[in-house]
Amino acid sequence: MPSQTAFDDPQRHLVRYSGHGAFSPELIVRAAGTSVFTESGRELLDFTSGQMSAILGHSHPAIVSTVREQVARLDHLHSGMLSPPVVELARRLAGTLPDPLDKALLLTTGAEANEAAVRMAKLVTGRHEIVSFARSWHGMTQAAANATYSAGRKGYGPAAPGNFALPVPDRYRPAVVDTEGNLDWRRQLDLGFEMIDAQSVGSLAACLVEPILSSGGVIELPPGYLAALAEKCRERGMLLILDEAQTGLCRTGDWYAFQHEGVVPDILTVSKTLGAGLPLAAVLTTSEIEQRAHDRGFLFFTTHVSDPLPAAVGNTVLDVLVRDRLDERARVLGTDLRDRLDKLAARHEVVGDVRGRGLLLGMELVCDDVLGAGGADRLGAAVTARCHDLGLHMNIVQLPGMGGTFRIAPPLTAGDDEIARGVSILDEALADAVRGL
């Protein structure tokens, strides 16, 4: 029986760390599959896969078994020591990637992986300037936070010099258009780099981007954009770093989102999905870049680099992805989910756009013309709360002036009935929230 102060204690003793957002209104005591369960016994369908990470659902039997066995055998070592799970995971990750990406550094979080990737890029190029999207999210540590523009920049003092923002090629809200009013992404990209070149001191090191911006509103790069961006990097001697924290490991229907465009980055970072909810991340690069970094004394020695326990979990994640063909499952389930969301959008005028790929979809609310400035933000908060009441956990991105975009990312192991039930709840919550405003 929960104590009367069960939820008072977190409010009393925990530092609030999500900006202006509040903690979820109920304590979660258990999770299994696509659901989490509150202290009061309520079930919530989890359409965020935890923190966009639990691609195999919660408490997957294979993960539970691996953790139990591995923690009893070998959990943590001195960072200079290697273990079989680490060597095996590095080999297997290279096997999932196109040539020449064949070197891996195993870490814990996405921010840490991006930190290491930027540090490596600066070292091997001998330069320091970093380009990322104007609505990017790459983490909250120093270099990752300096390359993050969607939130968290104000009030913390000066950012590191040499960080530049590139306009986001948003097809739904185009900033630069052609004669037919559609996004002219090539002209926008040219203009963006003209501005970057004008500001650069001649020390451009790397471009760090997500193939699909998640916290930036689930923005899928237009066809051809990533190849053109890679060419801009080559022209300037920059490295292309792709952050696939949320898009890697089958979520978009391909093993990696960059494969959709046939563009191979110089450095790839994966996290979230690699550990399927446990803290595991990796930096993948070429033998040539790794050798140059090593020759120049690359240093990224952390307490949990190459830890055996999370590496063993990563190997199990790869086992399940291959065994259950979850790349195919993400395509099939994603098509069904997209079709249901499109039909929902046709019924609700406040839904302006549905977008994304595989099981990373976005649904943008637009109603400022009806509810006034900030109306979409208020509606988004109301829909989120009503979904929670009805048994669905949803996450909404709210950027100033951008309305609200739900990030919809259920586990790859979700059932057809769970997808249908989740969309049905969202349908009801939208209707209820609109009536209530």
C-alpha cells in the first residue's frame, strides 16, 4: 500500500531537471512489454519506449536473463581491461555497418558518445568549429550541449567558441520556398553554409546532425539532403558525424537511418536503442580516423568505458533484433501506425501534419488560429494529460512558435492490438481536450 507521502518525497528531495516540465504524476513500480504500471495499479501503454530507448519493450526476457547471468560473472572492470562481451560487441557492431566503419568505442550515454565523437573530430582535423541543426538535441555535457540548440542554452554562461547552427529543412514549415511554395532545401543549405563560412575562422572540424531530428519535432531530412550535406563537409575538409541515438538499430525500418539515403558518415554515434533501455552507447568510425586519433594521443578514458555488463546486454539486443527480424517488423508496424495516424488526422482539424519513418513518427498540432498564440502548446499539454488519464503515456515536443509535436515511438515488439489501442486512446483524448478548451 503506497504511503501518503509516496509522491511528496520526490517533490521534496529530487532536483527538477527537465526545464519547465514536471515529473509524471504517478510513481512507476513495474514495467513489462509495452506497458508500465503505477503504484496505484494503473496500466499505461508506453508509446515513448521509456526515454525513446526500450526498443525491445520493458523487461524483455532475453535482457533479464543476460543481466542476471552477466552480473554474477563479470560486471565492471578497470577501464584498461577488456572482456569477451566488449570484443564481441565491437566486432558485431562493425558487421551491421557498411565499410569502412569498423572501429568501436563503447560508452554509456548518447551525450557521452557525442562528446567523444566531437573530441575525436577536433583532434584528427586539428580544428575546433562544429556545425549542427538549429533544433538539435545532442546531450547536456559540454561539447554535446554546445551543439544543442532546441533547449537549454540560456543562463549558463558563454558557449564554447566555434559552434554554428544550420537551418532545419522542415517541409511542413519551410523557411525557404520555391516558386510553388515548397521547401527549397538546396537553396536553404547553400544559404546556411554561406553564413557559416562567413562566421568561420577557417577551423571547421565537423558537422553533427541527426538523420531524423527527434527533439526538434520529428523532422525527416528531405531525400537527397544528407548526400548534399556530406558534400558540403567534404568541400571544407569537415567530418560528418551522425547521431543515431533514436534512429539506430531498426527503429526506422532500416538498421540505421542513414542507410535510407546511402550516405556513410565519418563517425556514427549510437546509444539509447543499443542498450534497449540500459546505459550503453558507442562511437563507430573508420580505421583511418581511429589511427590518426591514436597517433595524436586520443584520450577518452572514463570509469565505465568498455564495461562488460552493458556490452553483454548489447550483444543480446543484436541477437533479438536479428532473430525476430525487427527491422522488418518496424516497417510493417510503422506502416500500420502511420495509416492509423493519418486517418486520425483526417478526423481532427487540430492535427496539422503526420510525419516520420518506421516506428519514429511525429504528429503536429496546429490550432493557434482558433485558440490564439500558444494554443497548440496548451492543447498539447491537455491531450498529454488526458492520454495519461485514459492509459497512454505520450511525449510532446513544444518549441516556441512551433506548436506541439507528439513523438510516437512504441517498442518494436509492440503488438498490433496495442498499436490500435494506443491510437484509439489518442483519438479520444484529442476530442476530449478540444472540447475542454
